Amino acid sequence: MGRKKRYRGHYCRICGLILPNEKFSGRGHVIHICKKCVKKPRERQDEETALNRIGRVYRYGNLSRNNRRMLEDYARSPSERIRAAAAEAIASFTRRFLADDFDDDEYPACYRIPDDRELEDDEVPWDDREYPESDEIPF
């Protein structure tokens, strides 16, 4: 016995909507394209599919390698709408990544790496750390 669906109807991969069964032709159920989207030209279908895929990237908190590659491929697309949407998505995740910089004052001194001085070849940055006693482990 299969799991019950959370919605009625089918998902159209072109327009990105969940539509009732009557909006799909016999073949449309299998290929997940509604009657309205089947009538659109192939170039328009591909463009809308690409825009839906780009929009779904925003659901994730982080940008995976595969999604990053997909966005970079779409950024080289001949369509202006796809290029603009891909560039905006990449810029959005880049801004999120840069906004996640941590304040160095939040961490204890033993976890900070000194970066204000040059290190010698035989010196490692964590030599001068002050390690907490075994009773004072913060986690």
C-alpha cells in the first residue's frame, strides 16, 4: 500500500502548479505537463522549466555543488530572463555566505587563530592557545 499524497491532482513541471486531473491529457499525466503548457512552443517550455528550477534553489539554505553548477550553466544561457534569474540567485547566495561571517569576539581565546602576525615555518598558530581545564569544557 502506497503513501497517501498530500494534494489532489498532478504537478506540471512547466508552470510549476498543482492542477486537477482534468487539466492533463492522457499523455500529460506521465510527462507532467498540463494541456495549457503542451500548447506552448518548445523554447518557451524550456525557459519556464529553467526558471522554475532556479526558483526552487531558493528553498535550500545552502547552495550545493550541483545547484551551483546548474546556476552557472544557466548564467551562460542565450535567454536573457534565464541569465538574469541565475545571476540573481548566485548573487543572493553569495550575499548570504558573506553575511554569515562570525564575529571573532564571540569565541574564547583558545579557539581563535592569531592572524595579525607572520608565522615562522616551524611555528603553528595554535601553539599559544590557552586550553581550558578538563572540568571547564564548554560543551
